[in-house]
Amino acid sequence: MAHVLLFHHAHGLTDGVRAFADDLRTAGHEVTLPDLFDGEIFATVEEGVAHAEEVGFGTLIDAGVAAADGLPSDLVYAGFSLGAMPAQKLAQTRTGARGALLYHSAVPLGEFAFPAQWPADVPLQMHVMVDDPFEDLPVMQGLAATTGGELFTYPGDAHLFTDRSLGDHDPEAGRLALERTLAFLDRLR
């Protein structure tokens, strides 16, 4: 069993994010699911990003890092799109990380750590569609090449394809991403 600290995307803590967390729990994993938007749910990515800009991306990342306070150090950090930022920062900088799962987005390696490096003992798995409109694929490819992490690409142009409660949801790609996530977590046992 792994303990996963899972961060939501720019829509907020949607039913689809909660369902993904429930799928991990059903498979025997513990999931902590903080709400970085204090209950606000946004109808569009653009509205959620505007909210994040208003609050400040740094403030949201700091809130995500603070969500790990009081939790064990041997967590798997996971995040969807906007939530990938605190997940990636924690995986790179908090001692004891067991792994990282980044969905739909990542940032360049040097964003959170100097020197720009990934901890050698922290496995990484990433998921993105090849024609994602936010064009995070090149960053994720670079991160995979540098870290030796796994990068799974899916055909299509949806951004939040793993969230069943959104119009971007792709049932087959979402199912496959969940299956690969569970296999990753099983390897950490």
C-alpha cells in the first residue's frame, strides 16, 4: 500500500478527481486529497487559472507543500495539471518521497531545485495526450529523458482526460492511465 498525496487541477476538487482518488483507495492505497481552492469549483480551465493567478501560483504551491506537513515522509506525490506543480516540488525537495505521478503537466527540472536534478531514488510516471492544447509534452519528454521516468502519451487533444466529470474525459485513455498508475503504485510496495 502506498500513501498518495493527490492535488487537483484548475477546475478545483471535482467529482472526477474524487473518483480517481476513490479508485486508488479501492485498490488498497491511502489517499490524502487537499483542496487548494477552499471548495471553489470552476466551470472552465480558464476560470480556474484566472483564480490561480489572482491567488498567486506561488501561494498555491506553498499551500500544497504545507498540505504535506504532519503526513509521513514516505509519500507518493501526485497532481493533475495545476496540481502537478506542488506534487513535483514535493517529490524533488521533500526527503523520503516514494514516487511521483504527474498528469497532464510538468515544469522544467530547475523550477524547484538547484542544482536542477531529480532525486535518484524517486521513481516518476507521467501521463499526457500527444496534442494537449497546453503543450506540456515537450517539458514532460525532457523530464522523462533527464530522470529516466516513465512518460505515457495518449492519442488525442484533451487536457484533463482523466477526470470523468469533465468534457475532456476520454474513457479509454483515462482507464489506461489509471491502470498504469496502479501498476506504478504496486511496484512501490
